Amino acid sequence: MQYSRILVACLTAACVSSLAIAILYRFAESWGLVDRPDERKHHVGHIPLIGGLAAFIGVLAGAVVDGQAHLFTSTLLATAAVLAVVGALDDRFDLSVRTRLLVQTAAVLTMVAVTGVHIHTLGHLFGKEFELGVFGIPLTVIAVIGLLNAFNMMDGIDGLAGTLALVSIGAIIMYQGQPQWPGVIVLVLLAGALVPYLAVNLGLVGKKIFLGDAGSMVVGYILAWTLIHLSQSVPDNELSTIDVLWCVGLPVLDTLAVMVRRIREGKSPFKPDRGHIHHMMLRAGLGPRTTLVALVMLAIVLALTGMLTHSLAPGSNLLAFGALTLIYVTTTNRVWQRQQAQGPAPRPLPAPAPVHTAHGMLTSARVLAFPQKPTRAGLGRRPDDGSKRGAAAE
């Protein structure tokens, strides 16, 4: 009975997400929820930033059908809704980094105040329980905001943020065994709601859309709180605090590497650039789809590695992740320096947009997501006074 309810709720999330995509697409241009190409964004035309909003609407619909009201789940979805609205406003008006961080911090503190859930221990490390005491709440704020922005930063090529979220959800469910706990069910709903977005974003059906800040923030936020609750508040849970890092390994590693490099270069860690691992792989000559598959496989390997190291003592598990972090940061930063020494990368030709005809699907670089005049934006130059995006738009 429970599995039937979960299946129906998941299918509802997927169907409502699909319907929301179709409806929101009609209004995206008039609402200003479109992404325009510039020196960092190499797509063709104005692409609707509605994927995340549609997916979250699907999650809400699935939660209603599931009908299991819990304080943690209800508060999580309510605060995530606030972030979705702020993310949409950011997509439209380019909110400042300070504004986004203030709203994100308020959402996290609201969760802590209402549910009492936060990071209070790092587990039994090196023979001693590592309780955090008064430092637990600040660490919770840093962890949640860090992960939601990590997924935002990984949203740099088609399908990457969404598929990495699916990998993380799969890893969490494998740790749990059965998706019976409410937070895990929310993740199942999120997975179902992301499938229609990925199908459209990857050009399998319809016209291209992007996840948008509303989507990447909500995805990271839901994952972060689910991991915290499972590792800190659920009795006899198999997921330890250190296991959490392996479930979201690639976004965490890449964000740490990028921020370390920016700080060493004397830049703000929130100043966007094209120095993420997917950017470096594209510059090395790999295509977008090859890069996507390679990074998804890497994320899966990291999650499986975490399951293998789960049998180790927590301290040894932490040292293993720390060693991997050092290797990743060192390697990617060396690749970045080598590529920078070669001079500015040539601007790549954007991928042609798919066109559906009675005879199948054709492609043409001249076909844009929305009809428009051949303006500077269509030529790939900055269409207005420029983007002031920070960490929430990499």
C-alpha cells in the first residue's frame, strides 16, 4: 500500500512538472525569465529559466497526493518555496549576492527554529564523539548554503545539475534501503519531477529550457536538509555525517576547488568564471554530452566509493575524503593554470537548437528558442548592461 502511494505521488510529480513546463514556457519571455547569451553563456537565443520552478511545482503536487504531513517535511517545502520565489526574482532581476545570502540564511534558521534539526555532531571520530555544541547551528547554515550554491555552480552545461541530483538521490536511497522515511519520499518526488525537465533540457522533447536559480537552489536545499536530518536526527540510521560528503561528492569537491583557487588569486570566492571542471573539460576539446556523461560517471564512482569506505571507522572515512579533496583541488587548479597559460579560450560555436518538423527533428544554428531580431544578444554579445551574477549563477 505504501509503495503504491509513493508510486502514484511520484507519477503525479512528473506529470504536474511536465504540465507546468508547458504552461510556464508561454509566459517566460514576457516575465523576463529567460537566459541571454554573453561572454560566459554560449547558448543560442533566449532560453526560458523555468525548469526549476516547474519541478518544484511537481514536488508540491506529489506531496499533496502522498498526504503524509510531517513537521520537518512541511517546513522544508515551505522554506524551499521561499527560495524558489527568490531564485525566480534573481533570474529576472539579478539580485545581489548579499540579498541571496540573507534570504538563504533566514530560510536555514527558520528550519532550525521550527524543527530543531541541525548538525550537532560529526560522529565518533578518532575514538571520541565529536559534539559541536554552540558551533552546530553556524555549521548548519554554512553547510546548507554551501550545498545549494554548489549545485547552482554545477548548473553550467545541459543536464549536469539535474543528473547530479539524481545520482545523489540514488545514493541516499541506497543507504536507506527503503524509501519509507518522509524526507526520502520528498527526494523521490524531486527525482520524478526532474525527469521531465531533463528530457526537455537535453533536447529529447520540446524546446530547450534551463533549470534557473530557482531550481538549482531548491534542489541543493532539499538535498542538504534531507542529508542533515538523516545523519543527525533519525535513530539507527545507516547514513553517518561523513557518508553525507560522498553522496554529494562532486559538487562539494568542485566548489571547494574553485573557491580555493579564487581566494589564492585574490578574487572573491563568489565571483563567477569559467573555471569549473565542466568548463575545463569543454576547453580541453570534449563535447558537452561527453563531458556530461564523464562527470555523471565520476559522481557515481564517488558515491560507490563512499559506500565502500562506510565500513571504515568514521575517522578513517573522513581522512579518505580529505585526501581525495586535496588531490582534486591540486589537480584541477593545475589544469586551470595550464589552460590559462595557453591564453584565452576561443569562443565555441553554440550547439544548434532542435527543430521538430513533420519529417523528424532537424537542427539549425539560426533557429532560436524565441523568435527575435538579429541583435547583439543573438550574436553572443552582452545584450544589456551586463550580468552581475555571483555564486548563484555559474
